[in-house]
Amino acid sequence: MDYNFKKIENKWKKKWEEDKLFKTEINSKKKFYALDMFPYPSGSGLHVGHPLGYIASDIFSRYKQLMGFNVLHPMGFDSFGLPAEQYAIATGQHPEKTTKENSEKYKSQLKNIGLSFDWSRELKTSDPNYYKWTQWIFKKLFNSYYCNLGDKALPISVLIKEFEKNGNNSVESPCDEDTPKFTAKEWKSWSEKDKQNILLKYRLAFLSDSWVNWCEELGTVLANDEVKEGLSIRGGYPVEQKKMKQWSLRITAYANRLLSGLNKIDWPNSIKEQQKNWIGKSSGVNILFEIEKKNKISVFTTRPETIFGVSFLVLSPEHELIDSLCTQTQKKKINKYQLECSQKSELDRISNINSVSGEFTGSYAIHPFSQEKIPVWISDYVLPNYGSGAIMAVPAHDSRDFKFAKKFKLEIVQVIDNGYKVDEEPYLEKEGKIINSSFINGLSISKASEKIANLVKEKNMGYKLINFRLRDAIFSRQRYWGEPFPVFYKDETPYLIPDEELPLKLPSINSYLPTKEGNPPLARAENWKYKTKYRYEHSTMPGWAGSSWYFIRYIDPENNLKFVDEKKLKYWGNVDLYIGGAEHATGHLLYSRFWTKFLYDLSLISFDEPFQKIINQGMILGESCFVYRINGENTYVSYNLKDKYKTTKIHVDINLVEKNKLKIKEFKNSRKEYNNAKFICENENYICGKTIEKMSKSFYNVVNPDDIIEKYGADSLRLYEMFLGPLTQYKPWNTDGITGVYNFIKKFWNLFHQDGKFYLTQEDPSKEEKEILHYTIHKIKNDIETFSFNTCVSTFMIAVNKLKKAQCSKEKILKPLIILLSPFCPFVCEELWNKIEPSSSVYNSTFPKYDINLFIKNEINYPVAINGKRKLNMMIANNLNKNEIEKIIYSNDKIKQILTGSTVKKIIIIPEKIINIVINK
RNA sequence: GCCCAGGUGGUGGAAUUGGUAGACACGCAGGACUUAAAAUCCUGUGGGCAGUAAUGUCCGUGCGGGUUCAAGUCCCGCCCUGGGUACCA
């Protein structure tokens, strides 16, 4: 019987679904929660890169199942978001419709791969039954504040009681910068609206005027992690800084816990580092500089020891004190500069990072220790929203201050000496002795730093401070396809709609574009009002709202009364293994941790880290062919669709290369993107080569898993994706290699068949066969547990090659082998298992145990080396002592011959590894 | 600039705590079967030199040093590729 994967796969796909084989319920077994980052269901379906992580998590889930765990392995769709909406704008179709179609397509593709998802738990973030609870969590955030004393979130009612009792003088909680100090008496005297406005400054979900990333093209604000180098990540449109009234989440309140929590989770180092850098903790000192008795400017520095090197102060152009500082003579220049800065886009600011600009305010500050006059400047290299928006410039020891001082010919005072003269370049290292610094001269950097920090505090000129780079997360988007806020406005003040009225569903509207007045699309729903009277919030929540807690909802997806049932939550707990791409390091993964900590604070969940272990699967890249035509056109040709040459122009400046004289080397030098290209052929008309690129339509290198399954079957696809290389690594896809694993599966299949019939014997296995089996069990177990799936595949190949050579048809050997391979190739294994055990599924069997004594050798093939270079191998029994081994070695003819005329210095015998003889020649 | 990964044959990649570099595949070459092709099976396959051959010998894990009986693996200094971040004081 030939291996007919189509028949087998269709049969079992159907059967598994009928039997609800992958449905998970609470039982007495130990739990294991394996999760994949749920996909956004795009219109173009899956390519072979997408399922890589799903296959890996599936193998691990099935392995855990075989090891006796109760495994939760759900899947769903992150279905709110921009692409569906953009598509809706273009075609006028409701995003719900396209989202549904796309997710159905994804689902069927995923099922074809044989993934053991419990589809009864499927969730979609755009489903009102799901976003009801996203809105509910938002309400919790709105109704909470962060108490620094208890270092946790508390209900806002606690804060109200405190205000009624003592005002806010002794309240230590993160709040908006412009929050005034008030007494209990004042609090009580205020109107409802005033009180609400104050409370808003403390809430964890709050509305405020803040600097936001505004993307004109997308018509919405974006969070910091959605912007890169001044462009939106989605679409690559320019982003500018704008002050707007927006919803934000006070993630900064959790900065310290988000940082320290990293120590107790098993995540890739690179993601942890990215989160650390993103949170950006830096401790320093806030120092007040007096301005000629009028004002005080607060500056933040991490290098207080350089205080005597301060030769000017710089304020950000947006700094609020500028108007009062600016002298009459400078006013015009200053205002002009401020205007210029306000018109600069984020992109301009970044691209002109090396150009130095600024203006003198005309005012002078007084140095707190030397009492010298220090000019106060403004410049856009100082950011308004970090620290205090003002710095003390130490040009000798900071490269930006140095450039500024050079340009405007300001004084440069070196205060750290390490034998380096600050002349053309500043000295940035933190090594050396303090000089030119009055009473701290001669001190080390750390001593001086401490001394100044303490002095500043004593003299009431400042205080120690820890600053974070992390900003509060802008939480509103001026878009349609997202969760509506459960918020309405009464007298311009936001109020929440009651829990019983959730979900607040998205109204249908006739166009998904912003209104003529520039309001978000939801403003088009004219009759969409609370109690027909109060307008709802017109913004929607960002894409990451739904994904910040979906892993909790999988535990109890149908619950209409609670966001999750406590008993179920207690059983399943947090995610044991989370597999997904590294691109979510500072977005989704940070927000999920934040929401988890928040829910933990409210005792709604019992864990404060969502994902115990994370593995980032590497991207699968595609091979693209390109043809460069000497007469002026550059084309990409699909490598994987050789027979249907498709071409497209890409950007090439033909003037870069001399016509008709083009040689590969010169061509390579002229086009950086082809540095890694392989050149296949050239003549006077064209050059043709291959490059490795991301899989993308524009490179014509997309490989569809459906095509692979059609030709080789899902088991081959699964096995090949694992065989390509280490899970975490970026690696190119090359379909040619799949014949290797396909042949392996056929060989495996043939072990069970003879003369076209299923055939196994009940004979007892030989020593050699036992050795093969038990070593394989050991190796597979070990490699699965270390996520080394590529070496698992080699191990299977080696085992099958050996068993084939031994002509093994013994059930005692082959049956356990089915179980071992079943996480990788579930279909073919289920089929073979069914022939032996017709009443059960291999999925519900038990992972075999190995006996180490069956594969440990009692003779070892020792490599024997002379001076570290291997000369020969010798079989030596492993129960001999060193003297006995030496005897055997010296009696070997070849060794004797080599040693003739030399003296042996020493002999090194590493048991079970190597023997090395060190000689003098 | 700074932070994090990584660099091994023609290709993807193997190599537990330093211990036979190149497992396993792809590709390629040769052979078997076939009228032929495909499929399948068998053999060989890091490079150089010597030899009809068995074999011998030297060089080989980005580059240059070092530690060690022994280095792909550890240490120091570079180069390159990929990812993150970017006036964060």
C-alpha cells in the first residue's frame, strides 16, 4: 500500500473533528497552557512562514499531552484593526463581513495543517461578546488610581475618601503634571464637574491634553510603539507631534514593576533588553537653577558630578518659562525659533539630528555653587516631555552639548581628567578624577556625584529623582473598527455606562471616513447617544486593547456573567509557553504585562505575569530572483513560480552604472541591497541573480502552505518547517529540500508494510533494535524539551534508516516509534496507530519511557590523538582504568610506529571522550 | 552612536558542561532498474598536495592575538550581517 497522504489526512481531519479530540476541559491532571500569538486575519491568507510557530507549539502541546498533562491550546483572531478598515473604506464593505470571511479562510488553512487547537474556545476581539469585557476592563482602569505607598492600583473610591478627609497633600500617586494641591475643605466646596476633573488626573484610564503622535494620513493618533523613525509602522506615513485631548492609560505607574518583573520570567534575552530600554529607567538629580531672583528652572541630570562644567542651560522650545525669561531684545528671535520648531515634523527633527539650532533667551541663571552667571538658551534638542524639559549643558562631557557649544561659541569647561583633552571631541567616559570643580576636585566620579546630590538636597536646591523614558500609552484612535469606549459625556465630563448595559456595540455608519469637520467616523452615527441624550465617545480603542487580555478569556470564552470564572482561572493560570514573533516586544507584550498586573492588583486574577516562557520563532524568508536589464529596467522574477515569470519594476537608478560595461562586481558595489545576492548569470544584456527577502507579494516569493500540502501532505509540511533549522532563527525557505522529509515519511510508512499490506510481527527485538529505539526516545524527549525540533527530525531519520537496514517489522519497536513521531506528523501516525489500536487515538497514548542501559555501550570507540591531532580510533572497553587503557594504546602497532623517536610527555584520558598523547618530537 | 542576536562545505544546518568539525538533509557526480524519462535504490561528496590504489599529509568554523594537552565552543581586540533604539540629559 502506498503512502496516500491525501486520503489519510482528509480521513483524520474529519474524524478528529467529529470526536472532538482536541476539546479541553478541566480534569485532575496537571495543566499546561500553550499559546500562540493570535493572528490578524488578513485577506491574503497564510504563507509558509506563518504556521512555523503554530507547528512548534502544536508539537510541544501534543508532547505535553503524551506526557500526561491536560493541555490548553486555543486559537482565535485579533480581528479589530486598520487593514480591515482600510479595505472597508476602499470597497464600502462592512469590516465585520471581510473579517469573518478572512478568519474562516485562516481557520480552514490551519485545520489542514493538523494543528490540535481547541476551536470550541475560538475568540475574535471584534466580537461584541468579547469586547464587552474589554470595555469592562477599561471601566476598571477608569475607576482605579495607583497608590505608590501600597505600590498597587486601588479603587478610585479610596482616593475620594482620602480627598474628603485630607485633600491631596499627602497623596502619593502618579497624576497629571498640572494637578493642583488642595485641602479637604476645598475638595468639598467644589462642584461635581470640578471633582470629576481632578479625579481624571489620577485615574489609570484618563482623558488629558497630551503630546501625541498624530498621523494625518491615517487620520488618527498612534502610540509610541506604533511609530518608528517618525513614520507610522502601518503604512509608513509621516507622524507629527500634536497636543490633543486623548484617552491614555497610566502605564508609567507600573514602570518599576514592569522592569523588576522581567527577572522572574523566562523570556528571550533580546526581548527583555528591548523592554528594559523601552522603559528606560535612569536615576539622577533634579537641580533648581535660580534665574536672577525671578524664577527657578528645574533641570534633570544623571551626572551631578559635572555641575562645575555647566556653561549654559537649555530649555525645550515648548518650555513654559520661556515667555517670562525672554528679554525684549531676544523676543522676536525666540518666537520665530519656537514657530519653526512647532512646524517641524517628527521626521524633520530626526533627519536633521546632526544640525544644531537654538536661540539665546537673554536671561542668565545663577550657578548654585559658583554663583556665576550662566546663559539660558532654547533648542529643540531638548525634548519637552522628558525630565523637566530643561537641561544643564556640560559641553565637555556630552556630545550634544558639545556640538551646541561649538556652534554658538559657548564656553567648554573640562571637569573630568583622564589624560584626554577635550578639544575636538567631548570626553564621555565615566572614568577619571574631577578637576576645575572647587570643593570636589580630586574626587572620583561616583564620590563626587554622591556629594553633589546630597548637597543639593541639603540646601533645598533639588532632589534625587528617577526618570523613565516610558510614556503613558495613548489609548484612543480616531477610527471605526475598534472597541467603542463605554463612555458618554455629560457637561463635557466623561462618565461610564453601567455594566449591565455592556457591551456598547459599534453602530453601523454609512461611511468609514472621518467627517467633514475632521471628527472620527463614529461621529457619523448621529442618533448614537446614551439615553438618547448624551454623546458617546467617538474614538475607539487601539488594536492592542483586545490583545492585552485575550489569553485570560480563552480559559472561559463563553461566560456571559464574568470576564472569567475564578475556578477555571485558578486551574489554568497563566500561559506556560507563548510562541510568537519578536516584533511585539514593546507593544503587545508590554501592554499585556501591564493589564495583567492591574487585574492582579484588583484581585481579579492570581498571577501578575501573563506569559511564563516566551519563544520567538524566526521569520521564514523567501528566495527571489531578479533580473537587471542593462538597457534600463530592473525586474524581480518569482523563483518559486519559475514557470509563470512575473515581472515588476523596482527602483533602480540606471545612471549609477555605466551602460553596457556592467560587471557583477561593479553592479554589486553600486547597489547595496544586492550585497548578499548570488549571481547566476550575466551577458551584455542582463545580470541575473538570487536574493533572500521577506516573503511578500512584492518580491514574488510567497509560498502558500496549501500548495505544499497538496503536493506532499501536511505531515511533510510540518516536518519540513521544523527541519529547516532552529526555531528561533531566521531562515530561507527552499521548497526543493522538502523531498528529503517526504521520502523519510514514505520510508517510515514502508517499515509498516510488506507486499503492499500492513505487516508487523510480534517477535522480540534484537539488542541493536532496542538500542535504536531507546536512544531515539531519549534524544527526542531531550530535544523537544529544549525546542530543538530540527535535530528531532534528524534523529527520526537516523532511526528509520537504521531500522530499514535491519529490516525491522517488529511491533515492539515500531509502535513506540509512532508515538514519538506523532507530535510531528499526526496524520500518518494516527493512521498507523489505528491499524494497531483501532479503538484509540495516538493523541491519547503515553510517551514511551527509555532505559538508559539499553543504549549505553560497554565499548567505546576512542579517538586517539597525538598532540591534539586525531590519528586513529580504538575500541576500548569502558570498565578499564587508566593504566589498563595506556597499556592497550602502547601495544597498538600504529601508535608504536608514530611514537618511535619521540618521548611521551604525558597522556590524557578523558573517559568516554578522547585520548590525547603529548609528545616531544 | 548605543543595546541585543548571529557569522561553520555548493545550500539549510549538526556538534550536552572545551574533547573525532561538517551529523541529518538538499544539491551535485557516478552506478543499478528502464526502449527512454520520471520515480526508486546503491555509492561518493570540505579544500589543497602526493599516490593507480588502499592511504598519507597539510589547510580549514568571519579576521588578528591569547589561554589550554586540546578551542566552532573560553578571554582580549577588530570586521561583517540581521534586529531594536535614537537628541531620554
